[in-house]
Amino acid sequence: MVFILVYKLGSSSENDSTVGWKKGVRVLGVAESFEKSDSKSVVSGVIMRGDIRIDGFGVCFPTIGGRDSTRELLSLFAELKREDIRAWMLGGNVISWFNIIDIMTLHEKTDTPVICVSYHPSEGIEKYLVEYFPDDWEERLEILKSTSERIEVQLSTGHSLFLSTAGISVSRARRLVDKFTLDGRVPEPIRVSRTIAAGIQRDLRK
């Protein structure tokens, strides 16, 4: 977990953006697929190396509209039995119809930095939580508020996106996302995970 002698991976110090990522660095890309009529979402996790080779795969099934997404992802991580994953790379943390991922808990429980990627400005979801979840909207909102501020960053492809992080600085996270983005603004671990999740979800509905 120590990078170039003095930097612990996941450090959020101001200087960690200057530390390079190794060619074979592995991340766990996470994305989902679901329809609101389903009872469970399909969430896939793809381990991808810095040379864009796929090196592992897992799947979990959070409840649509539930509050178990964090627990499901922790189970997925544990079942992979991999100690070489250097970061989570999430395709958003509000998944499965407001089943909100607690990225701080993911970081703390796995001792692995979390990078949460999104693509559009948000006006906030509090009004939807109040409307759809009158019994526990405050708990859901509390998880959302614990997430770090979304910061817009520019990639080498010329596109921009938004990052929220836990256990890693935004500048260092941007370097890692940039490394895994071949074109456009969707990092390959997230794109591949999304494709796999969609295929599994489609076949399960047959």
C-alpha cells in the first residue's frame, strides 16, 4: 500500500497529485443496470489493470429503492479476495432508485480509496427523497451529505466530469480516471462494468 516510499495510497495530502500510477495499477470499476419494476438491481464490478486488461469480475444485487447498496458492495469486494485493488471507481453513488452508496464506509471498511464519477450538474435530490421515502428520507440524505463535494475536472480527452472522493485527493483521483479513459469521458472500468451489468440484467428478465 506504500507508493514511492513516502506516500500511502489514498493519501489526501496536497502533494499526492504528483505521484504517478503504475502501469499495472488495478481498480474496481462498478456500474449497474435495472428497471424500476425489478426487485433487485444488477451491479457488476470489474477489476481492470492500467493497461486496460480485465483481471477479475464480481456481481451483487442491491434492492431497488432499498438501503443495502453499501453492504452489497462490501460483500462483493470481500468475495473477490483481492489485495491488489488500489481504488474503487464508481459510476455514481445514487444507484438502484435512491439506494445510496456510502463511499466513506466503503473506504474505511476496505482501506481502499473511492472515486465516484458523475457526468452532469445536480440540483439535489432531497425533494425526491422526501416524496418517495417519507419514512427514512433523513437517513438517506445523511448518507448523501457525508459524500464529499462533487468537483468538476478536465480530462486529457478534452471532456469534463465530476468527481467525489474518499481517501484520495481529487487531483490524484483525476490522474487515475484520466489513465483509464481512452476517449470521451467514461472510464473503461465503468464502461465495461455497465455493459456487463446490462447484459446480465437483460438475460435475467428472459
